[in-house]
Amino acid sequence: MSQESKSVLHRAIGASAIGNAVEWFDYGVYAYLATYIAASLFPGDGTGSSVVYTLLGFAVSFLIRPIGGVIWGPLGDRIGRKRVLAMTIMLMAGSTLAVGLIPSYEVIGIAAPILLYALRMVQGLSAGGEYGGAATFMAEYAPDRKRGFYGSFLEVGTLAGFTLGNLTALLLVNVLDDTSMESWGWRIPFLIAAPLGLIGMYLRSRVEDTPVFREIEAKDETEETVGVYRDLLTKYLRPVLTLFGLVIALNVVNYSLLSYTPTYLGTTIGMAESDALLVPLIGQIVMLLTLPFLGALSDRIGRRPMWLFSCAALMITVIPVYILIGTSLTGAIVGFAILGLLYAPQLATISATFPAMFPTIVRFAGVAIGYNVATSIFGGTAPVINQSLIELTGDNLVPAYYMFGACLVGLIAAYFLIETKGMSLRGTQVPGTPEALEEQRELGEPVELAEGLDPAVPVK
């Protein structure tokens, strides 16, 4: 690879990762400061039902994400990944900024939570295109045999956003008293989103659309929107369903562990606010450092083994580890780190796995719609479901049970995953299938057969 090509690749990676960091910075600070948001924008004292209503606001943005996927996904396959990603990052940053400017419940009454929910819906709409687009953009720019390594940096952006949100929240909690936090301190992280969004917009403006999309566009092989919806439900139903199952495992663990943990430790375990924020901070830093290595490992052994291992290992360990988390601050730090490291093989390989499940003509739409439908049902709702079930049953192990069930679904889905390590994403066929291999031979691509595939048997 020439120095110029490496420079373009690095700019593309940075452009993808920064947008993801902005998106998850918002989700992180919202989850970490939920009790203060509850005290400011909802009736009550920031505990009990007001926290549940605040977490419902977290879930609202996810419920709208499938609509964003339906809008942005086919549009990204039609007009390009870059244009859509430019729109989604500005929409995300602007709505996050606006959340920090909402007057308190004491000032405008019921209009405060209504405005919060409305802005969370706008954020969900933009997020519906952001993640699928960023993953597709990253995967299509990365070299085929290093897609796992380079794709892992999208999730480095995810954890960097979460970690920055965590650090900001931890700093504010230790510097300001509760009264200041409830009145104005919680707003500061949301105001930071505007400059971060402008940086992301600048980086994306300096990168061309992906070579894979430009090749399809030059041949006029992009597909009309109506045709995309029809094909996803017929020709590409297997990858859609497989993706759906993988995302259930991915996001139940993600939002139960990364987003809900501070609330869980504070309201359920009774841990001090600063300690409850410290636990995921340490674990996320450990995870962040391992992601590139796990991405590179997937380039050697494949994505499918990584997912099978992660889901199985989490099922075995999650219940005893949650018992450990409830014992002390040290137990919580160790337990979070264990679960985080076992979850990291999923997180590190998203960008290499999901976009490779669809051909270029429906890739953005397939990832955006399939990912966001599953995320809206099982991801963003995880904090409010966990909190509600704990209050209903009194069982502190509810998050562990929920993760166990989700990972069982993910394990089944991973069994049906077509291995695509080292394979080209070019062409109009599903990567890893015999049809795709034949097409890539015609395009002059070096090909290798995915594990478990018979070249004489088409895979639909």
C-alpha cells in the first residue's frame, strides 16, 4: 500500500471513528448522569420512578432508530455513504447540544420531559444512519485481509466516546455538589457535543466516498429504495435474521454493562456516585486497549470463532460474576473487567462482520435497518427493563439473566454466520457465497472459500 493510500485510509478511519465517538459520548453521559437529569427535568427527587422515566428517555431514542435506518440506509446505498454520514453527525451533535439547554421542570413543568423525549427521538433518527453508515464506510475502505484490525477502530471510537463521557461525569461529580449538578452541572457534557460534531464533520469532508461504492455507482448498479426493502425481505433474509440475532447479544450486553452499570451500582447496590462511575471507567479503558489486538486476531482465525467464544463464555460466567460485582468496589471493578474482556471479541469485530454480510448494493440499508431494529427492541431498552424488573422482583441478578438469554440467541446466530475473513466486499453478491466468489474471480480478485461452504451449492 502506497503512503498516499495509507493516508487516505487513516483519514477514513478517523472520520468514521469520530462520528461514532460523538454518538456514544452522548449516550454515555446520558446514562451516567441519569439521576441528575431525573432530578432536573422530571417531577420527584431524582430517585425511583423519576430515574425510570429518565431511562425511558434513553430507550425512546432507540425505539425511533429503525425509522432512521429505513430512511438513511437506502439513501446511503443510493447517494453514497459520505453524504449521509455528514448529515447524521450534524443532526446528532445539534440535538445533543439542545438537550443541555432544556429548562428545568421547575421552570417549564411537563414541557421539560416532553422536550427531552422529542430531542432523544431526533438523536435516535440520526443514530439510525450513523452506526450502519460508519461501519460500512470503515469496512469498505479497509484492506480485505486487515478488515478486522482497521474495523476495530470504529469501536475504539465507541469506547472513547463512552470513556470521555464517563471521565466528564466523574470529574463533575467530584468537583460540584449535588445541588449544582442537578441545576446546571449535568448540562456541561451535552454542550461539549457541538465542537465534537464540527470536528467530525470536518474530517468527513476531507475523505472521498468508499472505492467500493464508487465502483458500483460508476456502473449505475445502485438500487432504488423500494427494491432495497423487497430484496432485504426475500433475497437477503438469511443475513438479516443472522444479523438480528447477533445484535441481540451484542446490545443487551453492551447497554446492560456499559450504560446501565453506574445506575445499577448506585440505585441497586448502594455504591457512592463517584465509585459507581469509576467501575466502568477502568473496565472501558481495559477493553479499549484490547480491541485492535482482537480485531487483528479475527483477521487470522475469523469472525465466527470470535462470536461463538464470546457468547459461550459470557453465558458461563455472567451470573457468578454479577454475584462478585455486588460484593464490594474491588469486586465490581474485577467483575466488570471480566465481562468487558469476554464481550470485547464481539465489539472488536462488528465493522468487519456486519457489513460483510450484505452485497454493496444493499449494504448500508441491510446493516442500518437490521442493526437498528434489533437495537431498538433489545438494546436501548435494556437499562429500563433491568431497572424495572429489579424493582418488581427484588432480584439484583436480573441483568445477568438478561445477558444470559441474549447470548444464547447470539450463539445460535453465530452458528449460521458465513465466514468472510480476507474476502473482498466488491460486487453485487453476498460475500463468502459461491456466487460472490465467482463474481470476484471475474473481477480479478484473489478468492478463498469460506469455511463450511460447498462451491457447488448456492447460499441464499
